[in-house]
Amino acid sequence: MKNFLLNKKWLILIFVVLTIAVLTTFLPTDKEEVVYVYTARHYGIEPVFIEFTNETGIVVKHTTASDAALRERIKAEGRHTNADVYITVDAGNLWLAVKDGLLRTIESSVVEKNIPANLRDPENQWFALTERVRTILYHPDRVSPEELSTYEALADPKWYGRLLMRPATHPYTQSLVASLIVAHGEEESEKIVRGWVANNPTLIDSDTRILETLAAGKGDVAIANHYYLGRLLESNPEFPVRIFWANQNVGERGAHVNITGVGVTKYSKNYQNAIRFVEWLSSPRGQKLFADSNHEFPANPTVEPHSIIAGFGSFVRDPINLTEYGRLQGAAVKLLNRVGYR
Amino acid sequence: MKSSSNGFIKSNRYLNWLPTLPLVPFLVALFVVLPVIVVASSLFTPNREIWEHLWSTILPEMTRNSIMLVVGVGFGTLILGVSLAWLVTAYNFPGRNTFEWLLILPMAIPTYILGFVYMATFDFAGPVQTFLRSHFDNLAWFPEIRSGGGAILVMTLVLYPYVYLLAKAGFQEQSQNYIDSARTMGYRPLKIFFKLALPLARPSIAAGVLLAIMEALTDFATVRFFNFPTFSDGILRIWHGLMDLPAASELAGLVAIFALILILGEQTLRGRSRFFQSTGKAQGISKISLNGFKAWIATLVCSLVIIISFFLPVAQLFSWTLLELGNLDANVFAVYTEFAFNSIKLSFLAAIFATAIGLILASAIRSSKSKFGFFLGKLATIGYAIPGAVIGVGIILLLSFIDHSLNEVYIWLGGTAIGLVFTGSLIGLIYAYIVRFMAVSFNSVDSSLQKIKPNVTSAARVLGANQWRVTWQIHLPLITPGIFVGFIMVFVDVMKELPVTAMLRPFGYDTLAVWVWQMAAESIWTGAALPALAIVATGLLPVYILTRVFSSSKS
Ligand SMILES: [Fe+2]
């Protein structure tokens, strides 16, 4: 019994200390220039934000969560939201944010100069920071590049048991299928995806693991984002997987590109700082840091891509309107469900 | 003396009316269930088109998988948890004292961490298969870890401590007399276990299994690693993929109803247990010493469980951390200390509030004795059966509504807008944890309360003690083990919690779990390893301290 009382006192003491600790976190901090960022991309962003603060004195405060959760939060917080800037890794999410009225027009000649029009929202409610290419990767011991051509061709039965893909839950798969729908219509796309499924692909919910599995000897061909190979090559230049730019022949639409994009929230309270922040991100300095942190292609054409991905060679991009990924995401998911792609 | 005591009873009757109505449980349950109601309200306006699509495509498979998961994890944790708890409570064998608390440790590992460790270790590209491939030509016999079986295995390994802890508390709370007299009457140990100890501990065991099942049902990260879509995964597929939050909430609402049935089912299981605890402090069961072969088997079994579920994965995390050491920033220690402090702070606050509210709710229901009050109590625990992401949405909708109303009132009074007070604050976050983990604290307290003989309470009430005195002076000491077990489990649960934390935390308020997830989502195992170890380490300390205090070897 005594033991218990002793513990109760301890608990009360700890509780009091913690309560004080919590209350102190509510104390107002010194008035400083800030920009609040809600970001769904989290890999390698801190150094970029710190550099921005060093150059401008504006402190970047950020929080990360899933795209949908962040959008839901901005929506519910409405005109009292703290968020100034929304960063996401899929154009579909930006389309949804625009549809829900969460963003505002970015009035900046700097951004318009830095970022080409096809990588910006028609009303400038968002623009791309970087491009990422979802393409075909293969093991050179088991596949020669002559055997490869298009995403569609992977539905050929000769790839039975040889494919590695990402599950239907991931936006990467969904956007790819949305791009098929734009190119071929739903009926034809369904046939293509059925062909993939008939080839019994190994589904792994991690592009890195897909490439590692390919390297270890399971499967011969994968669909993955280019920068995962960049990352693996950086730590091991001998990594035995090669990249193949899909759909490059004459009359084909080009490789499937998605973006990391940024928008300024409708009710941003630090609008000036938000504009300075996104302008800096579109500038050569910001672009270089942001793109290289994840081996992505800078949206600003004056900025050189990282040497590793520059080594992948040049390629033609699917000229699709990026907002289609958002508009057709629901259709793509239903299609995937219908054909049994899990 | 007699007349004055009579007068005391009389005057107190008027004070007593309040707790006898289920008003307190009603208010508390409302507080806890409100965010769930906010999201589940879309059940009343179902979207037919989406449901037809789901029913003709992925819903049957998800239903099948969810049932498999519930049955698999339920049986797995039941067998592992109960047998280990009985072993350390009723027997002495080499290392027993150490195993008693060691066996709780897997609880400190978040399911998704064990998930990715097992995945990265045992899948095709992992070290085990890579090693085997260099020695064998054909590895077709190697089980596919990325499967329902893998998910059930991993979840059983991290969730059995729930059953183990509660079963152990259940066995410890038993009066020594029953077991001892059965032993002197010459009953075989197995018979004593099945006929006496097990029925006596059944409320606690059922509560533990229920917790494990719910935890498995709401897991979204591990099942995704293992390509095993369950309802929880389906909810996210509908929300994120089909961009239909109302339809996702409808599925969540259906799962919650399914869970409510489970919860009420568990109660009927408990209803059949008619044993009560009468004395103040149980002496616990006196232990039989195992010798020779039997003793070594016991030691071996305990060692195997703890090695597979804890030491191997922790060793893997350590080796990843070592690989990462070269890349670490100089200030990484400060950063992780801050994350760890944030995690501990949240866990402690949430555990304190959840335990206190659970205690109030459980004892108010017990004193109200009404069917409605009983139902309210069960309803209040529903948050445990709902994926964190859905609760997060409910909390955001509710708090932002309050915040917006507050602002309007302020402006109407002539002030300026005060912005968001609750949304994105620690208050909102703690609130969400309480909603999510009420089942843990409530069930722990409630299962202990149920073992108190009703006439202990009645006697006190007849003597004029009011409800709160009954709770404080009579119940509290009797149910201390239950309270502490509930406290530990909420603490550790919050430590590991991910979707609610990610969604509701204040700006720049990162926790260890959030950091692990961000790394793991990018498959950067080596980067995830250090914060994962930190979660395990931070979770271990309270687990260790509190289990030492309530060790069965002490009396
Ligand atoms: Fe990615």
C-alpha cells in the first residue's frame, strides 16, 4: 500500500512538471517573419528551408502529413488557417486543392519568368517545382533495351511473371493509369491494365524495394520513378538496374511525368512572405537545392539537373495537361479496382 | 451514535441522486464519441454508386481479409498471451523474474516498425533470402512474407503483450485461496488452469484480446506493407484514391458498428464469469517450481518468443543505425532529444487524461447500474475501432467548428479575430488521443472493477459513502493494477500512434513516430532505424518501472 502511495506522489509530481512544460509551449515567441508550410513531401526539405531562412531571415515553419489530410485540414481551418503554402507530390492533389477553393492566384512575374507555362496552373494557383518521371526500369542481364518500348507493351504475355509494380493504392499508379485514360479512353486503358494484371506482377509498395528486388533477381522489368534509381546509384554506382525512357518512338506520347508542386493558400496571413518563399523556390538557387535533394528534374529550364539523372539521357515528356491526373483519379482507381489490380 | 448515523444516511441520499442517473457517463461518453458521430453521420446519406462499385470489386476481398486478420490475431495473441502469463504467474523457472517484464517489451515496438523490419529482413531482396539463395538453388519453399500470413504474424508478435499484461493482472488479482485449495485437493495443474484460473481471469483476457483485435483492425500501415487490404486500408483507398471522404466515413461507420457488436459480445462473455474479488489485496498465486527438463522448456519458450518479437528486430534496427552513423548530422542528437521529449510529453498527458476519464466513466456506469449507462460506456470505447485518420478528420471538423464559432462571437462582441485556438493545438491532439484510446484505459479499469464483489460497494453505500468516496477509498486500491496497466498501455499506444499525430500536431511539433514514418515511407530503413530505436527505448522505461512495481514476485 505504501508503495502505491509513493508512486501516486511521483505521478502527481511528474504530471505537474509536464503540465508546466506544456503551458510554456503556448507562450508567444518573439515576433519574427515566418511562413507556414503544409507539405506532403518531406524527404530532404529541411536543408532547403534552412537555406531560405539564411538568405532572407524568414523562418519556415512546416508540418507534414498525407496530402488528403493536409487538404482536409486547410479546408476545415478555413479563413483562420495558419497555412500559407501547400507543397505536394502529385498534380492531382493540386487540382483538388484548386477545386476545393483552397489556393489563390500567385501574382508574381518572377515565377512566371522562371517556370514554363505548361508547368503552371492556367490561373497561376500553383506551379511545379520539380518533375519526376515514372518510367520503365530493367535488369540488363535479363532484358535488353530492344525488347522494351511502351507502358502498354508490358501487357504482352511475354512479360508473364516478370513485372514489378506499385500497388493500386499509390498515387503514382493512379496517375499513370489516368494518363492512359487520356491517351486511349477508358475502354482501351482497361484492356491494357487487364493485360498487366494477367501478367501477375509482383506488387511492392515501395519503389526503392521494387528496384532492390529487381537487382536481387526477382522480376525483370519494373515501373518506378526515376529518382529512386538516382538515389540508389548515389550510394552504389554499380547498382545493376538500368533506366528506359518509355513511349519515345515517333507517334508515341512520351514518358509519364508528374510534379512536385506548390501553391499559396487562399487565406494566407503571411502572403508577402509566402510569395517571397515560392519565388525563391523557383529561382536557380532554390531550384538547385530542392531538385537535387531528391534527384528530380528542376522545373526552371535554366537549372541543370543533378549529374546522376542528367546521365540518364534526354527524353520526350507526355504533354498531358497535369490537372488531368486529378480529374481522372477517381476513374483510374475504379478501373484498377475493376480489373483486380490491388 | 445510531441516530446520528441514520441522519447521515438520509442527508446523503439527496447528494447521491446525481451519480445514480447515467448523466455522468452520458456526458463523458458524448465528449468522447462526438468526433466519431461527426464523421459517421454520413452513414445516413449513403452514396449508392460508390457502394455498388465497392461491392462488385474490392469489398468482398477486404471483408475476407479483415475477418482473417481478426481471427488470426485474436487466436494468436490469446494463445501466446495467456500461456505466457500463466507460465510466469504460476511457476518458477530459471529467468522467470526477468522474463516477466521482458515479455512485455514487444509492446514498445510500433506494429509498422516490426512490419518493415520483418519485411526488409525476410522478403526476396532481404538478407535472409539473399543468404539462402547463395546456398540453395530452389527457394520456392520460402514463405512469402508479403502476405496475410506475414501481417498476422507481425501483429500477433507485437500485440500479444496486451493479452499477456491483462491476463497476468487477472491471474494476480485472484485470491490465492482458490488455487491453493484446488492444489491441496490434488487437482492437476492443467485442470486448475482451465477450470479455475482461466474462468476467473476471463474478463481481463477478453479485454486484452479485444484490444489486440481492434488494434489490428485499425492498422493501416502494416497491412499495406504486406499487400493485405482490410477495411482500414479500404477506408484510405476510398478517401485518398476515390477522393470521397463521406463514403470513406461510411465504411468507417460500418466497421465501428461491427466493432460495437464485438464489444458487446465480449461483454456477454464476461457476463458468464461469476467470480468476484472480495479481499483488499490479492496475495497472488503461490508459484510451483519447475525442475529439470520442464524448467528448461519454460525458459526456452520464453526466450524464443522474446528473441523473435523483440531482440532480433531491435538488433536489425541497431545494425541499420550503425550504417547510418556516418551520415548523421552533428545536431541529430539534439533533434531526436526534442522529438523524444515531445513524444513523452504527449504520451504522458494523454495517458493521465485517458486514465482519469476512463476511471470516472467506469465507476459512474457501475454505480448507475442502468442498461443505458452500460451501453454508453461501450459506446465511448468505439474510437479504438476506428482508424486514427478518420478520428483525425472528426476532430478537425469539430474543433474548427468551435474555433469558427468562437471567432464569430469575438467579432460580434467587437473584438478582432483570435484565429484558431483548438485546431492544430496540443489540446486538440490530446482530445483525439482520448477519443482513440478510451477503450484501453476504460477496459483495463472496468475489467478490474467487475471483479469487485457487488456487496463491497453496497456495504459502503449503505454506510453512507457517496459515489466518489466509494470510488476513491474502496475501489481505487482494489483496481490499482488495472489502472496502471491501462495507463502504461495508453502511454505506449500514444508513443507509437501515427495518423492522428501526423494530422493534428501543432506546427514544427514532430514526434519520433512521425519521423520514423516519413523515413519508412521512403524505404530509407537506415534513417528510420535511429528514431525507431528511440521510440522503443522511450517506451521501455515506463513499461519497465511500472511492471517492476506490480511484479507478481512482490507481495
Ligand atoms: Fe516518391
